[in-house]
Amino acid sequence: MVNEQDINYITHSLGFWEDLSEGQKNRLLNSTVPVRYEKGAKIHSGSNDCIGILLIKKGELRVYILSEEGKEVTLFRLREDNICILSASCILENITFDVHIDAESDSEVLLVDAAAYQQICVQNIYADNFTNRLIIEAFSEVMWAMEQILFMSFDKRLAIFLLDEASRSGSDNIELTHEQIAKYIGSAREVVSRMMKYFAGEGIVELYRGGVKVVDKKKLRELIP
């Protein structure tokens, strides 16, 4: 059951809240539960695993696809104040690929039941429009990830990733291993390690156990078209 703090978070996160009827508001609140996921937990595993809408209060989730050979391709990551719509794949029409979602850190979310949410969207145009915007944003992230993998050289992809991580964390020290970075950008650890050594030789980064420090952002930006 949601508490007062959760209710405030829901009303802040869902842009259509004020356009719901009292009955719809109550239905949504009664269909929402707080859930905690430990780091490494598998939250969603493919199109048959439809758990509902995730409102992320704390932590970080990773959305990815998995090849038949077991290779993971990260599509995007979600953090505090983000909403995950692909975890409710059963209410999304024409989804033709299986999406997996893991907790990258200890996370707290509010889970809205998929069936109840879908019913509200059918009844309320504002909720439906809000959901469509979430879907468009999610697929824009997917297309950006695919564009990088298919059409961008690896040095540029790695440069973008390092700059984004430094900006997100507010620190030049990125506490990620080469294996984790490879997982995030859809590559192999050996490829990441070779490029990191090249970057280090060029004075762009400094490598240390369990992480990397960005020391020359200007050179990284020069790698990006």
C-alpha cells in the first residue's frame, strides 16, 4: 500500500494526474505498490513478463536486449524520477522484441499494475497521450543506441559514453570496470580495454583498478563528429 509520500510522488510524476476522475485516481493508487530491488535483481525478462509501469524513486535500472548467443546490448538506463514503460510490454501494441530490465543498484520503485493502467488510458485521453509520449521517448533512446552500434566507430561511442557518465555523476572519476562499460555500450571487454589503453596513451584518461578518470574532455569531444 502506498503512503502519503508515495502519493505525492505519483501526482508529481504522472503529468495527467489532475485530469483523472476521482474514481480513476483511486483505482490507480489502489493498483500501485512500493517495491525494492537489490542490485543485480532481474526485474523484467522478455515480452511475456509484463509487470507494469515503474516509477523510479531511487536507484538505477538498465534496459537491454539479449541475443540468442547471450550477448547483451544496453538500450538505455533509467534513474531517479524516470518512468519505465517497457516493463508493461503487454499493453504496448506491436512490440516485436524481448526487453530485459535489471537493477544496476539498490532501487526503490512504485509499480503500477499494467491492466489497471491500461484501463485508465483507454478511458482517459490525457493518460493515453502521456503514455504515448513515454513510448516515443523510449524508442528514441532505442534508435540512438542502435545508431551508435551500427554506424558509429567505437572510439566515438566510447568518447560519448565517458562524457555522458562524467556529466551524469558530476565527477571525472567513473567507477566502472571495463567489463561493465562493455556491457553498457554493447561491445566486448577486450575491445574496451584496448581503446582505453589508447586513450590513456594519448593523455585523455587515466586508468585505475575498477575505474577510469577523464583528464582531457576537450580531446574526447574532438573525437565526436
